[in-house]
Amino acid sequence: MPNPNAVVSTIVRVEPPLDRAAGDARGQDGRSVELEGGLRVRLDPADKRSAALAQVLEGLSRQRLPVYLEVDPETSAITRVLIPLATRVHDVRRIEGGVLSVELERSHARHVLRPGSEDFAGLERELREAARTGKHVIVTENDAHEIIDVRDYAPGPDAGLPPFPEPWPAPRISWRGLLGELLDRIRMWAWWPWWWFRCVTRSRAQDVFNATSATSCAPLTVPVPCIPFLYPDDGCWGRAHEMCRLMIAMGLSPQKVWIQGSLHALTKNNPECFVDWGWHVAPTLCVRGPGFFQKQEVVIDPSLFTIPVPLATWKSVQGDPNATLTPSAASIFYLWGNVTDPTYAQTNQVLATYRLKLQLRAINEGPPPYANC
């Protein structure tokens, strides 16, 4: 059964608001947090994290996204804050050691349910039922992506849950797509070598990399419109779409590359020093060289590198030599279903969510990079 001291809810308001004068009397006993249904809990002023947690809670309130709270039953003080995912379960499968690997829609992180977890049988039942029926659920996990809570979710009209496509088998290429690609190649050949001048120089590619990387979030404050590169665990499709928007504004013509596999990448920006993914995406640019009238696609991925890198290098650090690469247009926000986001509304939502996850991790674990890695 779920933790009896845990609450999963959206936040109505945090009082006093963060912009209220510091001397507000209601702040003496900790800020009050009103949840759906009129339930009130509070942030303990004796907890040095409380002021920072209030920022996270207000951010979730603005997005109308759910929060997982563990509460002291005697004092109503919040003892733990986690940011769950409102999603659908695509697949549940057993891997080594009896661990369940859980694939969630609109998430490229590897989520697991480990034997020995509290209420393992109940959580497995909920996950498999969600995968079978396609219903929306709220999945809460700890910072190591170990699932600790699963609940039904009935999103309201104002909820921050994007419309999901039916994803997952690798995208099919139609004969029209193949014909279009062939015509593009013929057209490019007819204009040879003028296409070469449409590619950027390597120094220009590095300048573009530096410009996008400079938008990285400060972990403890995550000011909008920063990009949460320092939270590599999840949200790459939002980061990639925003990077493409910035590149297009620079007058460039980026593309994207998607990778699928059992991915395992080392990083100093996760306390465990690695991240596991089922897929990942990043923008690409065409660069001139290495020889005259030669070109190469390079990947712009500040979550993994400090410079633009060739596709082969980008693939090699993700731990699965059998992984598959799929190129796409920059306009493709989410590959499965060929979802686009021309207004960047979904992009902004993804970025806002993972800014808060980065901030919450920095509050609890300290800001990255982590010295133990």
C-alpha cells in the first residue's frame, strides 16, 4: 500500500508567497502549502532547505503539475519533496536480478522497480495495469529513478500534461519519404559544389556550441529561460528543440539525431556518476571538411560534451555499440508520432519541469558537478 504519510496532489498556493516581505508573521512557523481538497501542510523553518523548497513548490504550482510530499503526521511538516511524472506506462519487463525496467512515455530515462521495495507487488500490479490499459498515472521515483509510488491520474483541463502520441516502434519510412530524399539528393548533386558553402566552418560550429552551452542553468536558481543541461537524466527532447530554436535564430539550419538502445553514459552531473537512457536526441550541424568540398555532421550536445563531435563519437560514449541512429528535421519535437511543436509551448513545459528537477536535486545533493565522479 502507498506510504500513509505521503500525499500526491497539485498545489493550490504557497503562503506567504515568496515575494512577500520577509517579516510576514505567517512565515514564523514556516510557509503554509495548500493542496487540492483544502489539505494544508507546512515547510519547517528549522529545515535549512525550506526556503529553496518553497521555490520548487511555487514552480510546480504555476505549472499545475503534481507533487509528492511526505509529511510528519504530528506536525504536518514536509519531510520530503519529489517531483513525479504524470504519464502513461509503455512497457514493463523483468531484467537481471528480478528488477523491473519500466518505460514511460515522454521520458528517455531508465526507470526501475527493485525487489525489496516497499509494496513491490502492489506497485508492479499498478504498473502492469497501466501498461495494459494505457491510462494516465502519476509515477514517483527517487533521485536514482527507483519507483516508490504509482497512482491513477485524471488530468483536469488546466493540468500540465501534454497530449501523448501512440509511440514506440521505430518510425516507418514511406515510399514518398524515400522518393523525396532521392529527389533532394539529385537536386543537391545538380548544384554541387554549392551545397558545401551552406555548411558552417568548424570554428563557427564551436561558437554555436559555446553560445548554446552558455544558456545552462545555475542549479540552485534555474532562472528562465535557462536550459537544464546539468540534469542529463531526462528531458533531452525539450533541450534539443530549444537549442534548435536558438540556432535557427542565428541563421543556421540545424537537424536532429535520435539514438535508441540500452544507453549508459558517464557524467559528473548525476550523483551516481552515470545516467541510463532508452533513447536520446541532440541537434546536429553540417560542417565543412575535413577536406575541400567535403562535409561532416557534428552533434551539439552540452549534456555530454564541451565541443561539437562527429556522430560516431557521440554514439560511442553512450555505451551501446548496437544502438541505432535516426536523423530527423529540426522541426520534429518528438520522433515517435512525428510530433512537432511550432509554438514551443511543449518545449517550454519540458524545460520548466526539468529545471525544477535540477533545482530539487541541487537542494538535496548539492549542485553539480559532483566531486565523487
